Amino acid sequence: MQNILINIAIIFVAIINLLLNVNNVYVIYFALIVACFELYLWAKNEKNKRKINWAHPVPVFVLGYCIVYYQLPYCYLNGYDLPLYSSKVLFYPQNISYCIMLSIIGLASFFLGEEMSINLRYKNKIRVKKNEKNYSIRLENFKKIVLIFVSIFFLLYIRSIGINSYFGFDYGSNLLIEKGLSRYFYFAYSLMLYLLILIELARVIDLPNKSFLKYIENWDKLILFVTVVTLVPFLLSGDRGAYLQPLALIFVPYFLVVKPLNVFGASIIIFTLSMVLAIVGDTRGRDSASLYEAISSRLESATTPAEWPTMELASSFGTFNIATGEFPEKYPYNNGMNTFYSVMGLFPFSSYFTEIERINKENDYVLSSGLFFTNILTEGTFASGAGTSSLADIYMDYGPYGIPVILFMWGLFMGWICEKAIKDLTPVFVFLYAYYSYYGIYVNRSSFAFGFNNVLWVIVLFLIIDKFYLSQYVLKSE
């Protein structure tokens, strides 16, 4: 109850600052203090219940949130020379304070929802393993089928894009507007790969996993091999999310079922991951730097906040800044149409059965936040994708009032996933826990709905397969 009142007080203070319209560097310090304080309260709660695990969707989300909504304003208000692209995204510098205060309200609302979710009473389930002698045979046979589909859709995806284009680091601009069948081949490939990992995860989490080496040893080596081999082209092309997400699905469960990640280990992983993301991003960046040049550049810029490896992620703040200047002054709020556009993405080929693609293109792509900001920042050339940010996505649809509501709901969702995963260790919730332990940092530079189509279809397929074919477990209330 105490934490709930604290979050309400933070929201109240942020609203007062909004009314005062203070636009200086102190609002950034206030925002950072709030973020650290919220994380401290979360860690304190976790410590009271169990050993703190920093491989957790909540701190990952907060880290990404602070980078996206605070790093670029901090550098700008402190007078740092921003990289060219980062400086170009600040169309409305007079709105920086407004953006920061809305982000503080959003963060407090997230923790309010997360706290209330934890306080809800869940019926703990225990898994009772069915006595089926042929389960192992069924599992192995089905894994082979899924492995074949992974390979087929991967090859079809690479073939549909064109090998020369893909390895030439320019696939993003070529496919931004018209992706044709390639988008569906990639969707099918990632769907099958995630399903394969989830099926194997259901087996691995029940095995004795006393150490990291034992945990890896328990994984099917063929699955690990296929995962790594099919992800190599994505790594070489600079497509960061395509290879990091599957790896997170494999490694994060270790910290949940075997050994929690401490703060020191988390710090090392964060630093390493941020460097990798930045370096790989540079290889497909605007100047197509070589891998050696990208590494050298990042090491030299480590002492300058405006050139930290996280600046690529931080530049997404510009989309939120643009949204607050464009809506509702130039465009009316979408009243949920942007969300509808994202939801339609859950259904393959849905765009061919609606008028939404045509209407979107005729109205400056206002119904799709990613295309809308790309259209503005590239002046209609779509030379590279600008992406979006979670708060910009909300603001375009519902204005400032949607931010606390949706962030509160996101907090409820995250709290529910984490509690179920930790207490029940069921495959689906462990999978979701691992999924959002990585995606939690990336969701801040995208829509909350983005990426949910993959995980939704994976879970639906797994539940159907487990129910009618594998039938390994039944759940009973304690």
C-alpha cells in the first residue's frame, strides 16, 4: 500500500510540473531520481519475497525507458554536441520538459500497475506429469518436423529478399514500404523457431540444472546448432533483434530456474550488450561502417555521453518529441486507429482484406507511427527506418491521457507474467518471462503491440500441440 501511495504522489508532482512548464536540465535530474527510486522500491519488494534476480522484465524495461526518454534530453539540455542524426530528431525542443513529465507519469503508472498486480491473489498451480511412455518419442518426432519448417522458411525468406541485397546492408530501405512475401516468410521462420525453442524449453526446465554448463548440456544440440546457424546472416547484416531475441529465450530461463543474476553480472551484460547493439547497428548504419571501424569508433567515444553506445536507442526520444508537436496541432488524435493497425498485424495477410494500407498512405502514414515518423525524418524518401517509441505510439492515438492508462495496464501485464513464471515455472510463462526480459528494453523504441504477434501465435500453437499431441502436463490448484 505504501508503494502505491508513493507512485500516486509522484504522478501528482509531475502534473504540477507540467502546469508550471519548467524547461531546463533540472527536470532530467528529477526524472532520473524518480527512476532510481522506483527501481529501489522494486528491488526492496523483491528482496522481501525472494532473492533478487536482475534478469527480470521490470528492471530491463526501466533501463530501456530511461535511455529512450532521458538520455537525449539530458545531453541536449546540458549542451553536449549531439550526433547528426540525434540532433535532427528534436523538432520541438520547447516540448522537451512536457515529454519528460509525461514519461515520469508513465513510469509511475507502470510501477503502480506492477505493484497492484503483485498484490493480487493468484491460485498457484502445480504441474502433474502424466505417465506417458511414448512422450519422448512424440517430442522428438515433432521437434524434427518443426526443425524442417524452420529451415524451409529461413531459406524462403533469404531467397525472397535476395542474398546480395541482404548482405549488402541495404535491405531495410528496400523493404520498408513494400515487403511482399518476404515479411510473411520471416514471420513464419521466426514463429517456427520460437515454437521450437518453447517446446525444448518445456523439457529442459524439468531436468536437473545445477550449473550453467549443465543447463546448456541439457539442450538439444541440433536445436542450438540450427538456431545459431540461421541467425548468423542476421548478425552479419546488422539486424540486431532477429538474433538477440532467440538467444534470450535460450539463456534467460537459466537465471530463472537455476541461479538468479546479481547486479554485478547484470552490469557486465548490459555494458556488453549495449556495445554489441551499437557496433552491429553501425555496420548497417547510414555510412555502412565496417565492423572494425564501428568497434574503434565506439571505444573512442565511451567518455562522451552524447556518443555512448546507447545513443542509437536514445534517438527514439525524437519520435515522442515530434508526436507532441504534431498532435493535435497538425493532425487529430487517431482515437485508437494506430492501435487497430498494430492489432491487424496479428493476422497474416490482413492488410490485403482492409482499406487501411491505402488510407494510411494517402494521409501521411498517420495510422502507422513507424511509417509516420520515417516519412517526416527522411522527408518522404524512406531511405532508412526511423521507428517509433512506446509513448509516441500512445500519444498519437489517445493524447497525454492515454499514457498513464496504458502504462498502468502494461505494469499489470508484466507483474502477472513475472509472478506466474516465478511461482509456477510453467513453460508458457517462463517463455514469456524470457521474451520480455529482452524485449522489455526494445519495447520502449517501438509499439507495445509490436512483436506480440509472434509470441501470441507461438503460445497458441504450443498449447494446441501440448493439449492434443504431446499431453505432458496437467495443471492442478494447490
